[in-house]
Amino acid sequence: MTSAALSFRYVGDSGMDETMNQQLLIDNGLPNSLAPVLSFKALDETHHVLPDVKVSTVFGSDRGNLVVPYGGSYDILRFSGPGKHDVTDVRVTVQRKTEARNPAGSHDVTTQALDSHGRAIEKFERFSAVRLINEDNFPVFVRIAYILWDQPPKGVTQQAVEVTPIGGLTSVPAHGTAVVKVSGKAAAAVARNSYGPAVSIKAYNSQ
């Protein structure tokens, strides 16, 4: 699946432990960062469209919310509706692609959960803040998603069933860090889901 500078590959399950399911890998062949608006159709194993399956995203590549640097990035897809467990691939259409207002770096911004005293703790615990770490030599702008995953039976891909933003658009300095406090709906989600099912804290380039 290709549209000029952008190409896509859907990976339902990589077969590797600790790897998120239902990923859309996005390759960007241009030297500048792009903020595409994508649309999707879910496909079954025979590559027929599943018309009743709605496809949405965690990071917002369907809304122009995800910034894709040169080289590429990824989003996480969510499926709903009759036939959602039959999805084996997706058809991607680029509705629009524009140059991002703020460039993204080649390294993913990483996250670290912190307790109320600023100490590093596990993401499965009840954390009070998130430290963002930028390895690139220029500042980047990211958002944070707190993701709750379902626990499907064997042979069914794991899906993000609840996605809660932590904070808003945050600038992380070059070779530096930023700390985002957990409050409001995010604090409620952390309290509800801590010490329970699988969760992820993911930062993604945005605008």
C-alpha cells in the first residue's frame, strides 16, 4: 500500500512477546515530517472488505494528529463492529498529507512512570506523572496515550479497548526530558486500571 512518499504495512501480530498487536507501520520517504490524514477499510483473509467493521486509531493518523518523520513511524488500529475478529489486513487511503508544523525525530520519545515523589515505578502501578525522554538533537512535540489492552483468547489479536490522553501537546527539549503530571480523566483511568490488566504508556509525535 503506497501513496507517493508514504507506504503502509499492517501487522496484526508480530509473533514476538511484548510487541503491541494491530500496528500500522508507516514509511515516509521524504526528508521532512508529514502529518497525514488516513482512512481505512478492514479486509478479511481473502482481502475482501469487511463492510461492518469500523477502523479507528490510537495516535490519530486518521485525524492528522500523528506526525511521521523521515523513515517512518507507526499507529495502532482499533476495530469494532460485526466481523472485527476476522480482520487480517487493512486498505489505507491517504486523504491528505501536509508538512508537519514541528519536525519529529528519528528516535521514539520514551516514557517512564513516576510516583508522587518523582521516583521511577512500573507502568502497571498507580503512577502520578510521566517522564518523557528525547534522544534527538532538537526539541520535539509529543502527546501521551495511556492504553488499556484486552485479554483475548489464543489466536485473536490483542486490542486497545480504552485510550486516555495524559496531558496535552508537550515540548521535550533536545537530549532532554519533560515531566507531565497525571490529572483529571487520566488519573481516574490510572486508578481504575493499575495493578490489573495489560497497559501501555506511549508517547507519539504530534502537533
